[in-house]
Amino acid sequence: MPIAPSLLSSSSSVSQFLPKFPNPTRFNVTSRSRVATVVAASVTDIAGVDSTTIAVLGGGSVAALAAMVSLTDPERRRKLQAEEVGGGDKEVVREYFNSTGFERWRKIYGETDEVNRVQKDIRLGHAKTVENAMLMLTEEGSLAGVTVCDAGCGTGLLSIPLAKEGAIVSASDISAAMVAEAEMKAKQQLPEENLPRFEVNDLESLSGKYNTVVCLDVLIHYPQNKADGMIAHLASLAEKRVILSFAPKTFYYDILKRIGELFPGPSKATRAYLHSEADVERALRKVGWKISKRGLTTTQFYFSRLIEAVPM
């Protein structure tokens, strides 16, 4: 699922929520030619979302609050979650997106007005990532007859537009609930002959060969040592290009994510991992791929790096 870098699902997309303080301010912080929008937001907005959340605070606030991180023990909380479902990160993700996480993210990825301003902002951010991915996919020509693997399809936000463009889509997600939702939406919008082939599967178990493999906002569920293997596996399925999006790891985002763990919210959430662009590029080059295009989506509460890779 693409967890929106709320930091969340294997399909669900990457997403970031920021705690909010009185007299919210907004400013820009430049780091290695990247501009990160820093916003102060309110905890009341975030509480209704969940703790797969990234806090984005700024300036002196980061330095002051960073010290508070040591007062929390998110690692212990995550271990307890894993023990409850009898496994590691993958099992936690599967359980979450088949239960409370599914209901929450179905609203965020849907059209209902039953979302708060943070959730709505994440919806807009993820939609922009999908839009940018579609631009990458279509700018070199028609997708008619092109085979595409949508790895971590969530509720079908990318699979359905791909199918409408004539692509032959294989879509999968670790969450059976997400796959059922995506399949239902596809049947409402597409003729039977254009329907994607949906299946419940995790990234490690995907097989086959495709012209293009797309994986949006899913790597957020994988630590870097496992993400390297996932990137290599996804590249092995692709013939011409791989498109990935992930929550970028910078000094500020890393500290802010840690601060966000001070506000776990009322429900359980999955563990969220940030990835440096250099690490992702290194993993791709190791298996013979190079980055050909780059993009970045940022809103107040969502940020996601988008890349396209091709064989070297």
C-alpha cells in the first residue's frame, strides 16, 4: 500500500504529519539545494490520524525538541506490536492495513469529507505523487499494451489510471482489504477487458517480467538493509524502467520523524523508515540500474521523493 509517507503502509502510501503549536509559522529550510517546507501544526489534527506520522517542526524547535526523543521508547512499542501479531515489520503492516489502518487510509485516499486538515493534505500530496508518476510513464509515448506491475497498489489510485491508458496492469498489495477495495473501484470505472489483475502479495513474493515496475510510498515500511534487497528484487522484474517513491532522509526529516514519535496517537501504526536518495541510488547501481529522472512532492504534511531508473 502506499502509505502516504504518513509514514505508513506497504501500499499505502509515504506521509508525514506534523505536530502543531500555537501561532503556527511557516518557513523554508534549505539543505543541499533542497527546500523543505517547515510547518507548525496542531496535535489535535494529528491525533485523529495515527502515529505513522512525521513531525515537521523548524529552526530552534528542532534543537529544543530533539532532546525529548530520548524520553520515548518507540522501539519497545514496535516490538510489542510485532509480538502481538506474531512477526516483524511485515506482519505488523499486514495486520494494520487489514484493520484500523485500512479504514483510516481508505478515507484518506477516498473522496469523503470525513477527514481532518492533515489527512486532506496527505490526500493531496499522494495524489500529486501519483500524477507525477503518470507523467513520467506517459511522456515517452502511449501506455497501450505496456505491461506494468503496481507493487503496493493500495486502493488502486495508480492501477486504475494506468488501465485507463491501456496498460496491462498487475497490481498487488500485502493487505487483502486494500486489494478488495481497489478491485471494487476498478470494476466501477473500467470495462472488464481493461481490468487490472489484482492479487494479495508482499513485495518479496512478486514474480514475472514487466516492461515497467512501479512502487509508490511503500519503501517506508522497509529499513535500508531490507530496502536494498527490495529494490534489487523490483529491478529484476522490470525490463525497461522502475519508478519508486519514498520518504527522503535528511537531517531535518530524520529528527522530525523522531519527534513525531512523541505523539503516537490513539491507535497503533506501522514503523516508518526514511531513505536517503544516495542509498537508493547506490542500491539501484549495484544491480545495473541508474536514475534517469527525479521529482519531489511536498505539502505541509507530506513529502515524497520520486525517481525513475533505467538499465545502465
